[in-house]
Amino acid sequence: MPPACAADPVSMDGTFPLRPAQSISDLVADGLVRADEAPVLERVAQDFRLRLTPQMRAASARSDGVARQFVPSAAELIQRPEDLPDPIGDDAHAPVPGLTHRYPDRVILHVTKTCEVYCRFCFRRETVGDTGHLPPDQLQAALDYIARTPAIHEVILTGGDPLVLSARRIGDLVARLAAIPHVGVLRLHTRVPVVAPDRITPALIDALRQHPSVWIVVHTNHADELTAEARAALTRLADAGIPLLSQSVLLRGVNDSADALEDLFRALIRLRVKPYYLHHCDLARGAGHFRTTIAEGQAIMSALRGRLSGTALPSYVLDIPGGFGKVPIGPGYVTAQARGWSVTDPNGHQHHYSDPER
């Protein structure tokens, strides 16, 4: 985390270096880690690579809530018995390389293993960053599988981050998916509008419009990530008529309070981004220090229920380890009784409710 007396990493003309940080020495130079931490953090970076965009380098210098997501920590070297190399079972549900078919009506297409930033809690940290884009023959095999499986209504592009691809490649892929009649919805999960907002260009927006029903799910976990440039990029997407959702991860030391998440969700809804999922942190190896208990997450969601409207509240979910799907794990508000139900309101008061007699 940024030391209290860190040197100002912003250059003399007031701008941050226009290059990503990709080494521990970069972070030392920026004042994001101390020189005496470098040897152990080099070991961490060998296990899971490091990359911060210029925007997130600057945001990390200002905010611990951002820095903790991207700056390596010695805690990543701690392996816990429950940690898994494939926490959500991507490989267990892969009919062809690059494709995960866990639910009957939708598939995940891993178009790349590259990201603009590498999140220290990533549940795909075992594979992300090690290889590049899906090879053409494997991409074609994935598209062939989708085309011959009419139950697939929705295709989810992820990776890695699909928006690291060029606008030309994205446009080609979107057009190929649009040509499959039963693919009614295309969803892209990405951090790019927040961490590399300059990539949200008119050419990219035109590429996304090759499919009539494209949704973007923006991954963001802290309000301090939403820089002026990120807000402008999200506005460009919303103004283009592309529906925007958000996905966040509950992270200890980053956003594990009702105040932090309220700030994030209010900022997103003002930007016309509907908070969609708050994920309980997955069992990725080396990410145990980020995990809260489920009870802690439920308490936070209960507090938010009394503060935020439904439009600003996501579903709190757990991806069941092993690939068994995600389920809502939000706090319970009803308890069965002998004659009806006991219902808890947002202020914690109990009320009786009766079902109709049959």
C-alpha cells in the first residue's frame, strides 16, 4: 500500500507517466511500495504478473482502496487449504477450448487471457496473463459449438478482458456471433472503461453495435476507481445506447463496509450503470486475505437495503466452488412460522404476514 510519506509519483507537469507499471521496480519508483519490500514482492510477481494502467497507477497513489486491488502483497504467498486452482470450474464445463458451458442457455467465451490490469484477487489468476488471444482455430471451434447448440441464447465474452482486442477484431467477432440466429444477447465483462478509458472510442462503439443486443458489465470495486476519464468513458457508452451493468467483488480492506459500497453504487447509478452482482470473493490461491465471511457480507447488504433504492442494489452471490453455479446469498428477511411468516423490515423490526388460505 502507498506509504504515508510516499514521494509524489506524478511527474513535474502534473501528469502520470503514460505507460503501465509492469515491474516491482516501477512500483518502487512510484512510491507505491517500499524498496525493502521489493525482494519478497518480486517472488509474488513471478507467481502472478503485475500490470497497472497509467490511470490506475495514479488512482493507486491516491487511494488504498484502489492500490490494494493491483499492488502485490506478501500475503499472496500464503496458500490456504481451501484455495483452488480453478475456483468456479471453468475447465469442468469446457466442451471445447476457450468455452465454458455451465448453464443451458448461455456460454462464456474466453476470447483472450490478457488484461489491461491484473487484479490481485483474480479467480483466473492461474491462467490469465500466461497466454494471449484465443487462436483462430479454437475460436472457430467455439463458434461452431455455439452455432450447433440452439439452446444457447446468450454469449458472454470474457477472458482476460475482451476489450483489450482491437475495435476491428471485436467488430468481426460480434458480427460472427450476430449471424447465429439463436444468439439473442451478447454480454461483455470488462474493466477497460474504468482502467483504460481511452480505449472506449467511436470505432469500438461502432464495433459493438454489430449485434442488436449488446450489454456491457463493468467490473469495478471502489468509487476511487471512477476517475474523470472513467466517468467520461461510461457516459460515452451510455449515450450510445449500450446498456450498462456492474459487477463487484466484496474485498476485505477494499470495500468491506456499507459506506464504501454505498459510495460505489451511488456513483455507478448516477453514471447509468446498474449494480448487478456483488460477488463473494472466490477461493483463488493466494487471495485468502481478501475474503470476508459470508455473514459479514450479509450484514453489509442488510445495511445497504435500508440506505439504497432497488435500482442501486446488486445481488450478493456466491459462485459455488467446483463449477456448480452461482446462487444469491443475501440476508434472509422471512422466516416460516406455524401460521404464516415473520418478516424483517430494513430497520430490523419484525412483522407478521399470512399466506392466503387454500
